Amino acid sequence: MRLHSVVEARDEYYALELAAAARRMVDDILAVTPGQRVVVTTDSHSDERVARATMAALAAAGALPIRIDYPLARRPLEEMPTPIAAAVAAADIWIELTVGCTVYTKGWQAAVDAGVQYYGPNGIDVDGMVRCIGRTDVRLVEELGRRLEALLIGATMRVTSAAGSDITFTNPATPLAAFRMRANPEKIPVMLAGQISWTPVEASMRGVLVADGVLSAPAEVGLIDTPLTVTVEGGRIQSIEGGKEARLLKGWIAERADPTLHRIAHVSTGFNPGIAVPSGRILEDERAFGDIDFGWGAWVGRPAAGHFDFTCRQVTIEADGVLLQKDGVFVHPELAEIARAMGVPRH
């Protein structure tokens, strides 16, 4: 996967800022209380400094931190080894720092069904931890998400971009957000703040998407060099055109021989102020401020042979004809006000 990284490998890099970010995660996002059993899973590609800071912050909060480390999965969305799946399902809180994300797998679903509070900042490194968590007011990000969701419920959306995207779809008339940004009594899974994700009315989605941000899977891509043009009708991909990225994606889909991979899984708007440009790490890039992500294939409650995402950069969003965002900048008064409070440039 092609990544853009400016992260120093030294242990002292952002050491104090990382410690503060880990404590903010433990206190503000997960509301950890003394005695809670918190399982932290890492793999051989996880940033060791983030793992150590997380364990220290959990211990300082009085929790019982338990770390489980295992080799990087051979393919995306691979099931956890059985002993690890059993351990996370018995936890009060599960923090998944693995690069090999297990979201949507049977083991992940079993832990969620068991009432475990899941948090998935998967694969986050020191730089991302400081930018996306330590220097981000999750309460403001969460409020922006709530306001945005209220404007999108039941609305007919049009998404366009300077690169050539132009797609329309209708949203369900029910709450949209599939995940949460902070721990909650319902134990709905928590993901890195700065995104709301939902499944639109499948039959309503039609148009063209030009993916010019990041693509994952296949693993060989990451940052997109040559944009992909994806034609959609009835929420299903009809064609994929472009350069090497398009060829790799079509081959990846063909290898899995599962028509569900052509079906829309989710749409996700990005608004984490700590993410200005894509890095090639999809769990972070989905939340790039002003971008939009489209996921296909497996989804919560819908198994498939895989799941892939691509993002469209700095889009314009309309909901029932009302302009919410233009070229990556919120123009709706309520949304722009919160973005200004977060210190986001151009607002």
C-alpha cells in the first residue's frame, strides 16, 4: 500500500503529546472507570508507542489493561484467532489498535453482541493519535456529526466534486449514524471521531463517482495516483474505469466472485479537523475533513467476501436542495459555526 508518512521513528517523537492524547482517549472518548477490564489488541504492524501510551493511560485511570499482540492478518477483515475472539468478547471495553481491522467479522460481531464497548482507531500511529485525538475536541466533532445527521435524515442528497463526481441518493427517514464517537450506554461501537456512516436507500443511488483520494482494498493501492470513474445505478457498481488502480480493483473483485461486492454498504462524510489530506491509512482517510467515503460489500449484518472503500476529495453536498458543504467547506450556518469553533481553516 502506498502511504505518505512524515512520522519519526524515534521513541521520543511527540512523547508528551502522545501521553496527553492517550489520556484524552481514555477519559473523554471511553470514560474508563476503575476496575474495568480493557483488552487492547495489537498486531505486528501496530505502532508500539501508541500501544504503550494506551496501556499506561488505562492503568492511570484505574482500569485493568490487558494487551494481546498477534501477527498481522494475511488479508483484510480476517477473523481473529479463536482465543483472541474469546478474550475480547469477555472484556468491558475492547480497543483495537491492529492495522488488520476486524470490523464486520464474526468475532467482532460476537463481541458487540456480548455488550462489549468497542473502540476502533485501527492502525493509528503517533502522528495520527496526536492530530486526530489529542488535538481534537471530540465533543465538538460529535456535535457537528449530530447537526449534520439531522440535516441528512430522509433527505435526497447530491454529491458533486471538481474531479467530476455527480451522484444522487435518498437517505432513510431514521437515524443514520451506524457508529458513535464516544462510549455510550447502548454499547454501540465507537470509531475514530469525525465521520457519520449510513446506508442510503439502495435503489435510489445513481450517478458517477470519481475516486481521487484513497482506495482500500486492494492493498497494493492506498493513495490514488490515477482517479477511478465508477458508474452506479440502483446502488450497484455498473462499471469501473481508469488506470492501474481501476485494473487492480476490478481484479480484486473478480477474484472474490461475490456480487455483493458491487453493492453499496455505506456512505461516510469526513470532518475530523486533524485530517487535512489523505495518508493512505483508510480508517483515518475516511474522516479527512471535507471528503466523502463510499464503502462496498460487507456491512454490519450483511456478510460478503470482502469490503472496500474509496474517497472523493473536497466534495460539495446538497440535501433536499440546501447547500451544506461546498468544495470541502461547510457553508450551512450551523455547521460552519461549529467548524469555526474547532479552528478549521476557511470557515
